[in-house]
Amino acid sequence: ANFAEQNRGSIRAGKYADLVMLSDDLFKIPAENIKDAKVVWTMVGGKEMWVGKYQAIIPGSK
């Protein structure tokens, strides 16, 4: 345990967020196509770090 429960471990206001949005829903595409999914957006520590060419579909993106 790293005793960081106050800011990690769940998705809630005030906690750090590391997220990735992919071009495909990995639960709906064939397993052999997962390798072809592209990263379209990332957030690290609650800050938007990278927005790909699909930024128009992300509400509030810059």
C-alpha cells in the first residue's frame, strides 16, 4: 500500500485522473483488431496531455 487513497484509486472529483480514449470500443471489436485501435486523447494527473485528430468529438476540448 502506498497510502494514497485520498487522491487515487477511484474516479471522483479532486482525485488524479490518468485516462486514455481509443478510436474503437475494445469490448465490441474482434480481438484481432484491438492492435489497430488508435489513441485519440490522453489525460495525465487530471490534465489533458494529447488530443489527436478526433478532438472535434470531445466536448470541451481545446
